[in-house]
Amino acid sequence: MICSLILGRKGSIGFPGKNTYEVLGRPLAWYPMQSAIETPEIDHNFISTDDPDLMQIAADIGFDVIKRPEHLATSSALGEDAYKHGYESILKKIGEKPEMLVLLFCNAPSVNSSLIQQGIERLR
């Protein structure tokens, strides 16, 4: 089983609201989410966030939401700690270690399904 985990928090300092900012009629975070959905190798999609708007966007397109604790959603929180929390939450949800975990970010709209597929193929 291959899972995706998208990380995105609410409190951007440099560009408040960037993950939900509309680009070409869609929230910025929708693009990496849609790319994960369109990748046939990915079996299960997750988002780790503290942002209710991102939770709704993700749930609307079929993602499972991992509610990120406050201490992992600050500007000083380390990404690897948010990743670890997300990974451990996924293990509890699916009950097994995934073959791979595709890590994506809400503020990276240029990642597409083809790039994800290439990465999976090379890792395999």
C-alpha cells in the first residue's frame, strides 16, 4: 500500500492564508491534493493540518484528515515532527506499514501525478 501525506498549517507568517489562496479558481492546496488523487499507485491519501478550511477542502476530495496538534502547528515547529506525527497517525489508521509514503506540501502546486509516478517508479 502506498499512502500520501500532505502537510499544511494555517499560520503562515510570510503569506497569511497562502494554502487556501485561490490560483486559477482553486485553493493553492487543491493542486497537490488533486495530483495525489490522480496518481493510481497511491491507495490512501491523508492531510496533516490545523486549518479547518484545509480540512474541508481535503475531505471534499476524499482525503482522510489528521488533526495536527497545536505544538506542531507553530512557526517554530519542525517539519520532521509534523511528518512523524502524520506517519504514526497513518499507521494507526491503516494498521500496517505502507510500502511508501509520498510526502507533499500544500504550498507546492507544481507537483503533478506524472512526477509522483516517476518518483514511485524510481524508488521501486
